[in-house]
Amino acid sequence: MSGGAAPAGWWREDDDDEEEQPEEGQAPEEAPAERGPGHEPEPRAGSSVSEPCWSCGAAMAPRDARCPSCDSTRTHVLLICGDPCLELRHGPGPPLTLGRHPDWAPRTAAFFADRPKISRRHASITVEPDGTAWVEEPPAGSHNGTFLNSARLAPGIRTPLRDGDQLRLGLRVSIAVRLYGPGPATGPATATATATATGPDVG
């Protein structure tokens, strides 16, 4: 095609690496703001960008409901703690236990070893196949309590977690909760149940 303006939606790829120059009278486009860690640019609509499986790290295409490597679904909870620096992902199956007992809480005991305010058996997180997640203290309770959005949980009562909740173990360890639902559609999925149980302090 020669001469005149190109029709809308048409473009051509040049073989050279020259920067595209703005047309006369047109302001140059600003470069997108630099994003920090954890703020990756969103893929364009219709793109097929693989994402790592939360469980094994293998690539998962957007259409994949299950990981082709380990067969895990996309359903999981992400727990983010700043102090101590800790990030945990957990999916459906046995509960994720939080505490200082190395046998009862093997994934977290080392991180909380120097935190005497965290009980040896403090709390557990369960994720269901439908994307809902629950937190529960052992029936015996914890020494300094477990708090969900500032409300203290009653021991032995399973309490639903929602995407964006703040979970606190004792007085100082705060954990942000992110939920990811089942199926090819990725992203946080809000749990359906919303009640929060409260109870008397446990000594």
C-alpha cells in the first residue's frame, strides 16, 4: 500500500530497530510507570500467557483447570506475613498448621521458633475444593489468641476466611490472606461464608 494514511487497525512491522517517532504536532507517549516487585503488567485481552502452578511451579496455560505436571487445581490460599518474612501457598487437602511445634506445624515451626507469643499449636488453615478457606484454633485454644480482622476466634470453631482478610497470631504476627478459586479463571475468589466467631480470651 503506498501513499495516504493507513486504514484503522492496520500496521506493519519494520525490520529495523528505530524508535517510532510521533507524528508532527502529536505529543510523544509517556513510558509506562515502572512497577515494583509483585506488580507485573496485566496481559492484554485475548493473550495466552502461561502462569506457574502454585504447587510445583510448572507452567499452566490459561485454559488449564489443573496443572499438567502435578495435577493440582488453581484453588489455593496465599498467606503473606511481613515479620517474620514468610509467604505460604496451600491448596485443598489436609490443613496447613501454624505454630512452633516442629511435628505439628512442620512448614511454619522454624519461622516462629523465636516467637514465644506464638503457641506451639496455634491455628490451622483448611482450603476446600470449591475455593472456600477456613481458620480454626485447636479446641484447647492458643495462649495469646488468633484474631481475624480484630475479632478473636473461639477455640475449636471453624471460621471462614475471605480474600483480603487480616489474620493475626497473638499480638504481633499479622498475615494477609488471598484466596484463589477453582477453574481456568485466575484471581482471588471470595469465600461464600462470611460469619466470624468470637469467644472469651484463652489464658
